[in-house]
Amino acid sequence: MVLTVFFVVIMRYLFDWGRIDVQESALYLHATIFMLGAAYTFKYDEHVRVDIFYRPLSPRAKAWTNLMGGLLLLFPMMIFILVMSWDYVAVAWEMREGSREAGGLNGVWLLKGLILVFPGLVMIQGVGQMAGSCLTLLGWDKE
């Protein structure tokens, strides 16, 4: 993605040449990386949080925080995204939506399909994290 953006900028500003399909590919790559990478980031506990409060907590308090965060924040938000985007994605798939720009990339419908994959993957990872939190609270964790 970085190379694509670099290429677009160099070609546009040094050679006064630009193509919509190349510009859109950078946007599509960014969206794909975010939507498919969110669950991976969640798995390795690399997502953003307020570590100033979380870091000093005991493993048991961290488990409670993760469990409640999953139940009260993560799952409601992912379900909201699924419900609110379902029709939007369905219409894009029905009409095999392409780019609105002349010369743009086809397959926007595939990218919009990732809007439904994103919450699905995050919820699967959330179940795993919450199961680990439950094991910690029950004293059955690895540590």
C-alpha cells in the first residue's frame, strides 16, 4: 500500500500523470488491511487502550475488564455494524457495484463485502478473548 501511494504521488506531482484506478487501489488496500487486520491486532493485544489504567491491574482485574469490555462494548458495536451495513452490502452485491469514477476499479462490491467480514472476524476473536478471561477468572489459565 505504501508503494502504491508513493507511486501515485510521484507520478502525479513529478510527471503530471494520474490514474483513478491506481488511486482507488490505494484506498481499497487501506480498507482491506484495516478490516482484515483488526481481528489479528486484537488477537495479539495490540489494539489501542488506555494503558495508564490497564497496565497496573492484576491479571484477574484485566480479565474482568476484558470480559466486560467484550460484553458491553465489543459485541454490541460489532452487531450494530452488521445490522446497519447488511442492506448496504446486499445492494452492492446484487448490482455488482463498480467504481463511480470513469476508469475506476470494478469490484467495489467485494470491498463492501468486507464490511460484514470485519465484525464477524472481530467477534470470533472476541469470543476467544472472553473465553481466556473466563479461564483466568476461574483460575484455569496458563499462567
